[in-house]
Amino acid sequence: MLNDFHEERQIIIKGAIKLGIEISQQKFEQLVNYLELILKWNKVHNLTAIDSFSEGARKHILDSLSVLSFVKKGKILDVGSGAGLPGIVIAIMRDDVDVTSIDSVGKKCRFMEHVKLNLDLENLNVVNARVEKFKSYECFNQIISRAFATFKETKKLTSHLICPEGEYLFMKGKHYKMESISEDFIENKVNVPFVSEERFIIQMKA
């Protein structure tokens, strides 16, 4: 049983190596603790459909790590963050980024606040609000969306929050090509270790 748990934890280390990401022992423990908190809270609060450590390591942690190379120093807004993906993973890994994770569902925001306190994430801000009604004193350099809405809808709801020279990062599966896109964008296909589904990071200017 202990060997199985050790192997499951190693998924994160091995996957990060494949992504070209170095993880310190401290950050590794934070990622593991975060995923364990997701699974613990999920038993009562239904935060995510994933209910095993190995699947969460692959489809939550490694999927979120795959966007790190596109994240710039500064302020980033994670829209419809849910259980904190990818916002909390970014906050753990990038001390030079101020992360705001926003969600309209109270229980999900309470969970993210719990994670912030438990992992001592000073660079994480959690907002419980509808993004179209959220007001920020400063604009965001980047806005990221993992499972929120279409390109058009996301940009419409967040146009008041992004900096004039800002950038959108959309984490999408292969079906994004079915969406109507009238603007220029950059498609980056990413290979998430141990995940068979096709994944893309779409970059789009504000």
C-alpha cells in the first residue's frame, strides 16, 4: 500500500521532468498536499469529478503545470477557477506571479481559501464573485481560462479586467476547433505526460 502511494506521488515528479520543470522538495510537498486536500474535500463538497490521487496527479496537477512556461511575471487572473486549477498550481510554482482565482461558487472559494491558509500562499488571492461584476484596482497582465467558457464569452466577460497589452491563455482540448474564432491567435499543442487526450494552450491578445 505504501509502495502504491509512493508510486502515485512519483507521477508528479516524473511528469514534471518530462515537461522540463524542476520542482523543489518544498513545492513538491505543496502540490501533493493540495491534491490530497482536493480529494478530502471532494468526498463532501463535490469539487471535481476526479476521485483518485493518480488521476488527479495527471489530469489536474500535470495539466496545470503544462501552462507554466506561458505564464509571465506579474498579475494573472484565473477565471472560473473551481478547485483552484490552474491558479493554485501557478501560485505554488511561481513566487514572481500574483494569482487571483475567481469563482462564483461559494464552496469552491472556501476550499481555495482553506488551501491558501494551509499552504501559506501569500501570492494567492481568492475572489467569490461573478467575473463580469468583479472590479479590480489594477488590470491583469494575463487572464487564464481552463474550463470556463468560449473564447468570445470569456473575453466579453473579462474585457474590463485585462491590461491593454495583456494576453489571454486558454487551456483547451481538441474540440476548441469547433468554436468560432474571429481573432488572431497562437496555437500551442502541449503534451501532458500520462494524459492521452490532446491538449492546447491558445494565446490571444486582449
